[in-house]
Amino acid sequence: QVQLVESGGGSVQTGGSLRLSCVASGNRFSRAIMSWYRQTPGNQRDLVAFITADGRTNHVDSVKGRFTISRDNAKNTVYLEMNSLKPEDTAVYYCRYNDNKLYWGQGTQVTVSS
């Protein structure tokens, strides 16, 4: 069983920045594909970005150039650096761990006001 603990959410104004962190338990983190998703009320959970075990990244078009996913295997941590935040980025952000088994964090709220 892998436990994921997210942190770093909060409330910011348009144009502001936040850095989300997700710490995973266990000793297989370096082999996992780590992802960030986000969800707004009444909607499905959507992919924001992912990073592979060898460090390749992919960001969805709506966040390209503004958000950056990264990982620190020594700390079992994945990050999401979010800059130039917009009100439409408001959501609960979840990290996901995938090493052929899927685990989700509890989510952290990000609110961007205009």
C-alpha cells in the first residue's frame, strides 16, 4: 500500500504562483509514473501533467508554459510548480502514483481569484 500526502494548495490572485508537493510512502517511488490531476465540482478528474520514471514529462496544452512537473526520487516527492495562475485553474489537485497499481492522494484545493 502506498500513501500519498499532498500539500501546497491555497488561495492566490490571478497571476500568482503556487508549488504543490506530493510525498509517497514506500521504496518503489523511483519506478513509478507520477501524475497531477485536477477536478472541479460536477466534473471528471482531468490530467494536468505526468512524469515518467526516467524523467520525461508531459503537460496538457492548457498549462504548458505555466506549470512544470518535476520529481525528487531521493525525497519520494513529485512537485507541480504553477505560475501565471488563472481563475480557470481553480480546482482540487490530486497526485497519482502508478507502478502498475494506482494510488491517489487526498487532494489539495487551489483557488485563484480574479
